[in-house]
Amino acid sequence: MIPDQSNQDNTLFRQLNLDNGMGYLLLLGGLGAAVGVLLEIYALFVDPRELDIFRQLFPAQLTISWEGGRVAVPAEILAYSMPLLLLSMAGGIASRLINAGFSLIRKR
């Protein structure tokens, strides 16, 4: 019998462990999502025509009734805030995926 045989079994089992595999999958998915978010942010700064899609979603001026008065919101504010909101949500999802992947990989 080899003296380190039990240590070799643990090493082999750890490499084939489902938690580690899922952890690496979540980590790679989170990193891919983070890279996608960064590329979209870069595309919005380089080519402002990307915002035209969001400008078409809203009317020229949106009026909101509030406590007997009306507030007019320009379409530009909504066109800039919508991508920021969506990108922040995607960044949060990427962060959660990366943290979940690290926690599964480090679990012993």
C-alpha cells in the first residue's frame, strides 16, 4: 500500500467535485457578464447613437401628475437613466455570480 494513497484520493475527489465545477462555471459566467457590461459602457461612450434606441422608447416630454401639479421630464434624462439602470443591474448580477463562484470554490 502506498503511504499517501488516501491523500491522492482526496486530491482526485476534490478535482472532480461538483461544487468546484459549479463554482468555476459561476465564476466564468460572472466574469463574462462583467466583461459584457464593461463593453456596453464603452460602446455607449464611444458611439452616442447607441442611446437613440432608448430615446425612441419615451415621448419627447413625459408629464407626471403629482399632488395636483405636473412635472415634465425631458426624454434625454430618461434615455440616459435607463441604460445606467440596466447596466447597474447587470453589474450587480455579475458581482453576485462571481461571489457565489468564489464561495463554492473555497468551500472545504
